[in-house]
Amino acid sequence: MRFGHATTDTASRPAVPQTGASPDEPQPATQVNVGDPLELQLWALRFDATAAQVRRAVAAAGTRVAAVAAWIDAHRADDLELLALRG
């Protein structure tokens, strides 16, 4: 390739995701990883939940982000009720 001229060789370039995002941009996570303590804390912040709630959600609903979020939302009232009984 000469300076100033684009190459037409696409075999050496990484595939661009179908979403149209650049291959250099981080892709949104689709799975919740509770095995990494830092990731677990980040998921807890994202879901406005405790780490224990995220672990329970993953155990019950699987690791898909949407499933974990739905489980946490559905059980948030249960957790608040337990806190009220203890307090």
C-alpha cells in the first residue's frame, strides 16, 4: 500500500460487527460474569443491586444480561420485604 491510497485487501482487517460499530470500540457485554470480583461489583452497580442479589439472579436465571435484570426487578420487592421484617 502506498501512502495516501486505501487498500482493497479486506482479508487482513478484522470483521466489523453487524451492529455497524467500529472493531476498536468495546462491545456491550451480553453475559454476566460473577466469577470476577470486579465485574461482579460493576454488575451490582449497573443493576442497583447487591453482589449477593446478582449471584442469586445468575443462579436462578442464567448469565444473560436481560434475564438477570428481569430476575432482579421481579425479586426486588421480596428483598425489601425481608429487610422490613428484619428491621
